[in-house]
Amino acid sequence: MNNILIADDNEEIREIVRVLLESEGYNIIEAVDGEDAVVKVDENIDLIILDIMMPVKSGFKACIEIREKTSAPILLLTAKTQDSDKCMGFSSGCDDYLSKPFSYTELVSRVKALLRRYYVYKGKEEKVSSNKTINIEGLVVNTTSKEVSIDNKEVILTETEYEILLLMAQHRKKVFSAQNLYESVWKEPYFYSCNNTIMVHIRNLRRKLEKDPQNPRYIKTVWGKGYRIE
């Protein structure tokens, strides 16, 4: 049974989401605000649903802190629909975005899709015996198990970080602009405000992959153009 954490300061919303998802066979853990959500997240949580507008700690801030603890998918619930808010959510580390009011069908379909992708990414489904790898100076990307390692040490990435790395590793020496990366990975139209989303993910990737993130060995910046892997 999958464990889903729902954080919303509105008790009625939490109850609605709990009833809907429990009817689908999920186990629901509730948090009353962003701070409570951060505290309750552990390795047993398979998916997190966060409201953006919460007291004590907003969904954006909670998302950033939760990303330090787990790579489990995060779904943001919000009444905000502006593209800048959506990009801010992705910059914070969320995987999907659902605007209120939402339908039962839409919520359940998003949850199932996120969990399905997470299972495949984390190798929780039965692994295939044949592996296909990309090797770049000690950096190994296994495209079958979706595992990444450097000098035989596993590197834990979020699904989005993995997708960015895989795209660039499969097209070495190609310069990817922020727009290229955003539209290829998020599969949504690019807006200028989304540039920060890419910068945040590149910074996080370098922090995890590089011995010296200020002088990256793998993901290079091509000034005024974008990023590439040599």
C-alpha cells in the first residue's frame, strides 16, 4: 500500500482528499501546515501533496526542505494559476501542479501517474536483466534502472534532475538553452520566468555530481547560450 502525505491547513480539503484517495487504496497521512509536513516526511512516504498557501511555512518553502529529505514526487495544490507561480513551484522541486478546484478524476489520475513514474525511476518494479549505460569520465547513467553513479558511488537524484542529466548525456556537446531544457523535460511552453527553474535544477545537479560545483567537470555553462556536457 502506498503512503501519501497530504498537507493543507484547511481541514475540509484534507478530509476530501483523504476520502478520495483512501477509496483508491492509498494510506493517507495528514499534516496541518508546511512545517508539520516537513517533520512527517520520511523514507516511507511515496508521494507528497502540498497546498501552497499555508501558515507557518508555505508549500514552496516546505517543498524545498522536503527535497533535501526525499526524491518522492511532490504535487502542489493551489488556487494560483499564473505561469510565474507554476515556475516557482517547479523551482522549489515539485513534480506536478494542480489548480483548485480540481475534480476527483483529475486528482486521482495525477497521483497514479506520479507514483507510476516514481516506481519506474526508483527501480521498484522488476528490473530488466540487460542494462544500457552512458559513461562520461567516471559518471555512469544506467538508462535501464535509471541509476546514476560517480566512481562507483550511487548518486541520488530526483526524477526531474535525472531527466535533465539523461537528456544532456544522450546529446553530448550539444548546447541546451533554458528553453530547450524546460520544454523537453517539463513538456510545457517556456516562459522567461521559468529560467530560474532551470538554474535551480542545474545548481542542484552540480552540487550532487561535482567535487567542485564552482568549476564543474560535467555540466558546463556556455555563457549566453546555455549548458552542455562535453
